[in-house]
Amino acid sequence: MASAKMDEPTGEYQKKPSLSFGKKEKNRDIIQLKSDNQVIFSTEITHGGISFPVSTSFLPINLCQTWNKVKYNTKPTGFGWGKLAKVQNLDLNPDFFPDIQKNQTFTGDQDKSFSNQFPRTDF
């Protein structure tokens, strides 16, 4: 389900895409992102194996966002447990996402019980 939000600079309403989990099985997730009931992103991810600790202390994240022409920087922290994961299928709408399907293999981790902390931003 898409929601609408007023854009502060223009005063217009813009629809936000909705995120849905199509299927969630023991070692497999299918995730879809829709805009106006049209699928703009769809992926199948498999995961499994032994759980291991995941922390931003191993892979720090720097987040930079721009709003009203002002850049906001923050360094969120997080920790939790994960399992190895692999993207099996990936479908993207080129009107919304760059074409990254040419890459041969996507791997990562599936995090469970992951906790994030977002400190105040610097600008």
C-alpha cells in the first residue's frame, strides 16, 4: 500500500513506494517494492548456515542525505546476528533503479535481531 506525503519545498503530494515480503520461507525470502501497484524491484534471497555476529564496528557506515539543499551526515551504529545470504533472482525497473543485473554474483548476510542507533546529524 502506497502512502502520500507533502513535499515541503514544492507543496505537492508525492507517493511513497510500498515494501512487501511476497514469501518468507525457512531459508528463502522474496521481497518486492511496488509503486502504484507496479512492481519496481523484486528479489529472491536464500540464506542459511551458522549464525555469526554482525556489527558496524567491522564495516562502518557513513550516511549522507540532502534535504532542502543541506547535506546531513551521520554515522549509525548497529549490531546483531546474521547468516550468509545470496541473491538468486533480481528484477529492477530501470525507471527507478540503475541496471546492476550485469553483475554476476551478489552475496551478503541476512541479519536477525539487528539493532541500529542513529546519532544526531552534522551539517
